[in-house]
Amino acid sequence: MLATKLVDNAYDVALENFDAAADALGLDNDTREMIKYPERVLTVSVPVRMDDGTIKRFQGYRVQHSTARGPAKGGIRFHPQVTLDEVKALATWMTWKCAVVNIPFGGGKGGVTCDPKHMSQHELEHMTRRYTSAILPLIGPQQDIPAPDVYTNPQTMAWIMDTYSMTKGYTIPGVVTGKPISLGGSLGRNEATGRGVFYTIECACEHLGIPLKGATIAVQGFGNAGSVAAQLLHEAGAKVVAVSDSAGAIYNKDGLDIPELIHMKTIAGHVHGFPGSEPIDPAALLAFKCDILVPAALENAVTAENASSVSARIIAEAANGPLTPAADRILESKGAFIIPDILCNAGGVTVSYFEWVQDEQHLFWEAQDVYNRLEKVMKTSFRDVLKIHLDRVVPMRIAANVLGIGRVAEAIHIRGIYP
Ligand code: GLU
């Protein structure tokens, strides 16, 4: 009997995407060997005294996939499903992502397997600090710069920055990005991922001749990326008709009142029960009849099983790795236009770069300056990827990878091999 593959392993997906783009680029085997795999992988054990007095051990990771173009860069994820393979995949995608938007960073990622929704602030702080101390040999403003990811936030970054600084003996804000503003964070960083998603959707609509005003949108995941993208799309006159989070999904055919929904989510912690909305099956949200689908949750949201039911014309990957390669193929054959994750959600790391630059210079920018620079980076990168898509007649995902991987390969060639 054939074993059924339940979920795609994210790292297998990352390697498969790499191979497809490397083939399109005509990359030689030596270069592939040098840039495909992570440079460093660290597994750490994180003991924490919990509020009830017992000690609980958590498993943590930090992976540096590449430092060819600059310090490793990428978020830290706290989630029950974190595995080493997931962190390796996310680190790999960070490398190509930073290269696509042409910022001088490599790629890295960290994670701790834990359930932050069932931990107190005190437990989270202790886990974050002990994890930071365990990965300390790897991180630093010139080495590897963490940032928020799923279920981590500016407060988490503040604890990392403080732990690192205390160990070194002086304050080093540039060791992390996505910090609170009062500790050297950048204006506009918190909304940057969603804002970047919005800019790429604007570009895709323009390219396809779809008016954004009046376009219908479904958003899977209402965290930092999904909620901000929904807000900006709503402000631009689009109708966000369906939204889900990890606890449920809702819909209103005339469009949900997104500012009110964000307000409720902040207070109640969920979207279900929103006045004026009807509950729907979260799985059905992906198949919702709409112009634009924004998967903004986790990997493997759209797979071979449900891809054929997706009817959206544009799929904007606010999450990392939400589509499996099989889903990609099905959606491509249906004529969907995919804005791949390493382009679509690169606004977060782009403003992380701006934050790092400001920290290094001790000189801070106005919010409008951050937005203008972000818009320029996102729209230029979209045009660069679109050009490869059209010139080479390859899917948008391959086009983005061709651009990113090509830039990393170029850096490796010029640097040569040490010793
Ligand atoms: N976690 C975000 C991402 O996946 C941001 C990373 C960063 O700012 O370094 O792109």
C-alpha cells in the first residue's frame, strides 16, 4: 500500500523550489553545492522554571542559511509545530528574500517549540532570555540579526536585546530588529510586512488590469501581516469579505468593517462572533469566491487536496511557504497569478534593514520616509521579478527565486572559496 503524504515537509519544499530555479538559471553543480544548504545549524536546550515551580525543557534552534551577502537575517518563531526542518526552510527562504529586495543581508531563522498561548509573560520572558543566551555565540549586529515572526513581537525583541546587551556589558540595539520604538525600533516596522503585501497586490492588480477598488478579498490569518494588509486593502476601497484566524472564520458578502474587526481582535483575541458577520468553515475560506486570496498564516495552507477549489485570480503569499509545489502547479494551470512569499512578504525584512541602518547610524527617520523607501523597494522588486516571469516565461515563484538565487550565486562567485 502506498503511504499517503499527510503534509509536505517545508524543507523539502524549499529544496524543490531551489532546484527548479537553479535549473531555470542554468546554475552549475559547484555553485549549487555551495549555496543550497545552511552554513550553520544550532540546536539548543532551553530549561525554564515555570510558574508552578516545575522545570520545563524546550527545544530551540537558530539556523544561518547564508552570510554570502551580509549578516544572517531572519525572525524567531515560537510555535508548537516548530521543527528543525521548518527552521531550515524558513532560513533558506530568508536568504532568497533578502536578495530579491536587494538588501545586504543573508538568511537565517530561529524557533522554539512551545505553545506561547498557554504560557504566562513571566514564563515567556524566561524562555526568551535563556534561548537568547543559548544562541548568543551566533547572533550580533554584524553576524546574525533576529526579528519577530509567528507569535513573537517587539517585547520578545526587547528581552533578546537586553539579554545580549547585559552579557556584552553595553547596550547594542542593532542585535535585533522589530524592537519597540523606545529601544531603537523603526517607525513603520510593525506594519511593514502587511504594507509590503499591499504594495505588491497593487502592482499585481495593475499588471492584470484588475481595479483594486471593489475587488473582493479573503484573508487567511489575522495576525500582524494579515490584519495590516486587510486594513490597507480596505482603505484602498477593496472589499475584504472573509477573514480567518486560528480560532475560526467569518464572512460578509458586502465587506467586513476591518478597522472594527482589528479593534475586536485586539480586545477579544479572535475574529469569530464579529457583529454583522456570518461564521464559515475556516477550510472553506480558501475556496471562497473572491478576486484576491491572502494566505497569511502558516506553511502548507494550500495543498494538492484543496488547490483546485481555490478560485481567486491573485494569490498574495503574506505567509512563508503557504503553497506546496503541487498546489503551485494546480493553481498555475488554472491561470492564477501568484505573488510568491519571498517577494510578497519581504516588506518586513526590508524595514528591518532600515531599522538596522538607523540603529547603526544613531539617526532615526520619519514614518513617511520609511513608507516611501519601502514602497520603492517593493515596487522595484515586483517589476524585477515580473520582468523575469515575462521574459523567461516561468512562473512568478521561479522568477523570484531566479532573481534571489542569482544574486547570491554572483556574490559567492566574486568572493571565491575560503581558504
Ligand atoms: N519574520 C519575518 C520574515 O519572515 C521578518 C524577518 C526580519 O525582519 O528579519 O520575513
